[in-house]
Amino acid sequence: MGILLALLFILQIIGFMVMTLLYVKITKFNNLEKKQQRLMKEMDQSILAYLGEIKEENDRLIHQLNQRTDAQMKPTTNSAPSEQSITEVSDSRQKPHPVPLHFALRSYQKTVETEKNSELHSKSFDDLDDKEKAKQLYAEGKSIEDIARKLKKGKTEIELIIKFD
């Protein structure tokens, strides 16, 4: 009887040790999960900040290009040509005018858009993968919920596809 009690006591101690080890493992796992969620939020915020900076820089560049173009298109109001305008005319005859930068930028943007549109329209909707379908439906003005229902995906997945692609 004494041996049986000693054996039960030892098994109970081993059981408590196993439970303690499992609790420590679960706690570490939960802490790791919280840390990963925090890192994901920080990465998302960093990417959004970076995208915001890029957008601001692009807007500033477009604004500067528009100002430069407006300044080039304003006619001079002097009725008598000055020596400076005469030298500018003679210099302009010698050098061909480059294409204004904003025209080149708009042309490039149109080319990229037409390539994307022709690429999307060249494939039928059924031949596209889910990412391309989601992008196309979003470009058509569909809501994220409608896209998720149509593609049988989660809302979060569709948001990520649209946000990062």
C-alpha cells in the first residue's frame, strides 16, 4: 500500500510538472503572437507612411511641372522686344525645344493605362487569376464586400490584394 501511495504521489508531481511546462509554452506562444501582431501593425503603418510620402512627392512634382508649363505658356506683355527676348529667340532657333515634361509624363501614364486595359481586356474574365479579377472589379467600382462574395474570398484578403498590388 505504501508503494502504491508513493507511486501515485510521484505521478501527481510529474503531472504538475507537465502542466507547468505546457502553461509556459502556451504563454510563450501567446507572447510571440502578440509581438507578431504588433510588428504587422508597425509594418502596415510604415508602408502607409511611405506610400503617403511618395504620393506627396508625386503631387509636388506634378505641381512643379504644371507651374513650369504655365510659366512657359504665359505670353510676354512687353510691346517692344528687348535684347533678352531677341537672344532667346535666336537661341531657340539654334536648339530644338524639348518636349515639356508634363506632356511626357501624361503620355507615359496614358501608355501604361492603355497597356493595362488592353492586357486585362485581352484575357477573358474567367481566365484571370483571383488577384487580377479583384483588381478589375475594384477598378469597375465594385465594393470590397461584393468582390469578396463574387470571388468567394474574405473581405480582409480582398482589401490586402487591392492595397498591396
